[in-house]
Amino acid sequence: MHSEVSATIHRRDEVSELEEVVRTVSDLVVSSARWNTAGVILLAITAVIAVATAVVSGVALSKQERLRDAESRLASLKEKQLRDELTEAGNTAKEARDRSVMLETEAAKQQERAAKAEKELLELQQRLAWRTFTKEEEQRLVKELTAFSGMVAELTLLGDDEAARFGETIISILGNAGWSVRIVTTGVSVPPRYGIIIGHANGDNGAETFVRLLKSTNMQVREEIGGKSIQVFVGLKPPP
């Protein structure tokens, strides 16, 4: 009986120990499960953080790339705009130079045309102008012909207005030099005779001096040697 009681007590102790072991194991399993869950959660959080970091890094890198691309395109646009502006400025400068050259060329042509027109006008005026002497030429003629004062000349006047007016000028010069002038008038000369024709005897110093002085004033003069007296024929104005 005592032995049975002892055995019973021993079995109860074994059962208590077993239950204690079971509880311990259960607690360990629960604790382990909790730690495993916490580990899983931690791993999950770590993974989420890693993914988030990767995403954020990717977004940052993408933004940086887009920023660099935008900056590159902006720089390209600015460079293109600058090239376009420089090209336009160059074209404008070239157009201005071309226009300046064109204006200078046109101005030179206008000056040339004006000079030509002025020359032609002067030539026309000279062709239309009546023959005359300058004041200085008249004074020189009178002064040198006075050395032959008292000489006699016969001067023929035409009915032409210009020739008659020029003949009267010569008559005045000869008269102021002390020469005697006999005037002969005629309507026309057939055939027409041009310039001043002076006939005189060979070796007539007064007549030769008169011819020389008239030629020095650029008058067209022709000499006819023969006869005894001085014959002055004031013909028409020579054509140009």
C-alpha cells in the first residue's frame, strides 16, 4: 500500500514535470512564433523601406535625368536662338552694306550724269554764244595795235546778226588803236564764209600783228596774201 502510494505520487510528479515541460515547450513555441512573426514583419518593413528607397532613388534619378535633359534642351534652344540672332544680324549688316554700296554707286552715276549734262550744256552754250573778246583781250589788242596807229583797213560786215555784232567789236578795237576803218556791208556771202579772213600785202607788219593777236584769242583766222590794203572780212561763226 505504501509502495502503491509512493508509486502514485511518483507518477504524479512525473506528470507534473511533463506538463511543465509541455508548458515550457509551448511557451517557447509561442515565443518563437512571436519572434518569427516579428522577424517577418521586420524583414517586411526592411523590404518596404528598401523598395521605397529604391523607388525614391529611382524617382530622384529620373527627375535628375529629366532636369539634365531639360537643361540640355534649354541650352540647345538658347544656342540656336543666339545663332539665329547672329545670322539675322549678319544678314542685316550685309543688306546695309549692299544698300550703302548701291547708294554710293548710284550717287557716283548721278554725279557722272550731272557732270556730263553740265559739260554738254556748256558746249551748247559755247556753240550758241556769240563771238567776243574778254576785257583783257581787248585791252591787249588795243595796246599792241596802237604801235601801228594811222593804218587803214577795209572791213566787210554781213547781214548775219552775230557776224555783224562781232564785226562792230573789231571796228571799235581798231578805232581805239588809232586805225582808220572803212566799212562795207553785204547781206550774205555765197558760198558761206566762216571765221575772220584778212587779206594784206606780203610783209605788212601791222596786218601780221593783227592776225597773230586774233589767233591768240582762239579765233579762227585765215590769211590771204595779196593786194595793197588790209581787207578784213568777218564771216559767219564757224561750226563746232
